[in-house]
Amino acid sequence: MKLAIGCDHGGLELAQAVRRYLKEKGIEFEDFGTFTKESVDYPLIAARVARKVAAGQADLGVLICTTGIGISIAANKVKGARASVCTNVECAKMTRKDNDSNILCMGGSVVDEATGLKILEAYLATEFEGGRHARRVGQIAQIESGEI
């Protein structure tokens, strides 16, 4: 599995924990930063991660900003990105299982490090269920392409 990850200054601390976790688990990732508390523009980071995932150059993505909301909105502008803000383990499981989410978004001010790592672990461990959910994910793609 290969991930694409990124954060802004508001998600830096949680992102550092995610980086450590991925290294400890031997999970390959490409990191689009940021690496300091200096203010950066999250839409640019979200676009880079989402494009990698949508192009199939990464299996999944992880994006972190202050709340997870702004970075998810930006990522979802990339065709093929299905970025989901998760604040608990149940949301992480459901968005993978039902929505085939391919980018996990979290907020550094919303979830603490321990919770964030549990969310990440659940997200990575959960597979898309398919079935009736595949039809709905297909409809999302049709909306995205302007078909419906």
C-alpha cells in the first residue's frame, strides 16, 4: 500500500504523529508537507494529494488541517477524489465500507493524537463493501462528470 499525505500548519502536530505511525508500520508514503508551523495554503496541498490518489499513483490519501473541513472541500474538487472528514473510528470504517472514500481528512484541533491514529488505523484496515454501495459511488462519479 502506498499513501499520499499532506497537512497545513493547523494539522502539523497530528500529521507528525501520522508520519511516525506510518514509518513504524512500514507503510510507504509520499509526503507533500508542510513541515513547519509557518502558515501555508491548504488547497494547494490538498490538490497535490488528491491528484496522486485520483491518478492511481497512491492507493489512499491522508490530509490534515485545523478541522479537516477546508482541506476536504479542496480535495473533493479533484475528479476522482472522495475525501471524507472523520472524527471517530465509526466514521472512518463507514466511509471506506460504504463510500469507497480514498482520502481521509482529519482536524488537528478536533481529534487528539491517540484518536487520530485509531481513526487512521480503522480507515486503512477497512475495505469497500461494494454491492449496493458501488451503485451509489457510481452515481457520485456521474454527478462529478455532469452526467446527472
